[in-house]
Amino acid sequence: MAALIAAMTVWNMWHLVTRGYLPQPFFYESSDTWMDWFNTAWWAHDRGIYDSWASIYPPISFVVLRPLGLASCYAQTTAGLEVRTCDWLGIAAIHGFYLLDIVLCALAFAKLDRRTAIPRSFALTAGMPLLYGLERGNLILLAFACMILAFGPLLKSARLRWLSLAVAINLKVYLVAALAAQLLRRRWRWFEGGAIAFVAVYLASFAMLGIGTPGEIVRNITAFSGGFNAASVLDVWYPVTFIPMKSLLNSTDFPITALIGSQLVETGDPIISLILRLGQASMVLGAAAIWFRPQAVPAHRATLLAVSLALITSEAGGYTPALILLFVMMERWEGWLRPAAIVIAYVLSLPGEIVFSTIPSMIQDSFFAGHTVTVQHGIGLGMFIRPILNILAPACWRGTPSRSSGAP
């Protein structure tokens, strides 16, 4: 499986060199490379972060990005797209965080199990979710490193683990589920320490930025999560959940009925809802089982269930499965459900798509090519399969109690 991931990565690079853009399921707009980073960095130099831009990111994201970019580049432009040709430091920082992920992942899995360390760490760092985060330039690259430090075997100090998790939560608010998961195993001191560290990191970053009150952040998150409105097939391009698909099936802006028929639309929505509810119920049941027998369950599995429940309930971005796969890959090849989850993790890491129906080609500006290119995309099998696999992988928690995996 790891060799297949490597082969597909090589093919992606060949596609980029010969055609000027990354193939599906990488982001469909070939001019938008690294723009998660540079849009955020541009606003880091503007005071309208929480009112004009309505950011849902806590202050630490902007505190981190300010020194990791050339301020002079942002003073000369009015749009993030133009900054990339100037801010070489930002581009270096993106790839620096990615290299940090590779190193930490390799060291952590070498300590967990040397026999499987190479294929598993390679699948995580060269797999689609983290590569997607790299192409977007998303701060998931830093949050991923923090999660390895918080829950992997590299740090012995509990305080450093708390600090790592606190930074991760301040970068990606949904990771508060990882802190809440510690209550399932009745790790009261761990939860208290992590909560205090989280508040301390927030207050320190708020003091440095000067804006980003809890009220502003909650208001923007509430508005952002008010509903996902899919207007075309591109909105279900690389989904983590079925939320974009449900929105497209119920959309009045896109003639989905004319394409797939009214019968499929009418039956698809309740089936999707059933799959989601069954996945959520399985994870809640797993959490209850952990509460009653915390000594039989490793900490990484409790964290897996909590983080997965948060991620399959809201569409947070195509890079977020990297966090699910991190904890799945910490499992041992024991029983029959855990090996199934590991195989699913490898499948989700495959950086490719099976396209069975093309859509009209588009002329786009390609950042990598430096000129316009003809982009050919289509409707892919992964649009329908990935959300199911993202539910199945963490749902395979049952089985005989696991021997310690080495992860605290």
C-alpha cells in the first residue's frame, strides 16, 4: 500500500510537470496554490481579521504567521494571490512545517513499532490528506506536528504534552475534542493541565495580537457553521463528510435532478443520513465503553473516537482526515476490525482519484506553470467513497483489549 502511494505521488508530479496542474482530487482551482496560508497571512497584517474577514481562527494563527512572512510584501499588495511571488519566507515556512511533520512522524512510529514504522509514517506524510494540506498551505501542518507531540511517544513531560495540545486546539478549534476525550479515561489531571494550557496559550496570543475576543470567535464560528450550501459538483470535490453531498442533493441552485434522476435524489438523502447517524452512534457507543473500562483502552483510541466524531459531524476541510489516520496508524495489527481500519487508512492516503464521468474542460491560470492551462476534471468515485471510509476507520474500535501500543 505504501508503494502504491509512492507510485501515485510520482504520477502526480509527472502530471504537474507535463500538464501544469495537479490532478484530481487536489484543489480544482490551479491558481489557488498555498492560498490558505497567504490569505491568512495577508489578514495577519490587517486589523479587520474578525469583523471584515470574519475569521474563525483564534489569534495564534495570525501571531504565528506574522513573523513567518516578509512584512514588506504585504504592504505592497491588495490581494493574497500577488504575495506568493514576493514572500519566499512564507513558502519556506510551509515546507518547513511539512518537513517537521515527516521527521516527527518517522521518529514517533519508529518508537511505536519499528517493523511498521516506514510504511505507516510514509503513508501519513506522503498520503493525500497531508499533501492536500501542503498544497493549500494550511496550518494543519503545524497542528499535525503538535498532535504527534501531544499523543505520540516522543515527549515524556506531561506539561510539554499539554502545551502541544493547547497550541493545536488554538490552531484548530475542533481539536478541543482531543482534550475532552481524556475525561473518558478519567485522566482528570491531564484534562485540567491541558485546559489551563489552552487558556494560557489563547491569552498570550490574544495579548500579542490585540484582537480576537472569545465573543468574536464564537460569533464567526456560529455564522460559518450555519449551513454548507453546495452550488455545483465542485463543492463536493474532496469531501470529508456527506454534508456537501446532502447540500447538493437538496440544492435549488444546481440541477442535480436532471443529471442523476429524481429517484436517486429522493433515496440518496435518507441513506446518507442513516450512514452518518450509524457512524456517530458507533463512536458514542465506543466512548461509553471506554468510560466503563478505561484501563482496557489506550489513550490514542479514546482520542481517535472523540476527534473523529467532531470531524464527521462538520465539514472542516480535506486535510483533516490526517488527524484521524494518525491515531488509526497507532493501532496494532490485532483482531480483525483493527486491521480493517488500518487498511482503510492506507486507502484514504492514496493521492489519486478514479474519474468515471468528465465535466467540460476549463481554462485556468496555473500558479505552478506560470501561465494558463487547460484543466480536465470530472466526477470521481472518491466523492462518494471517502466520507464512508472516514466514518468506517474510527468506527472499527471493537475487539479484544489492545496491548499497549507505546502511545501514552
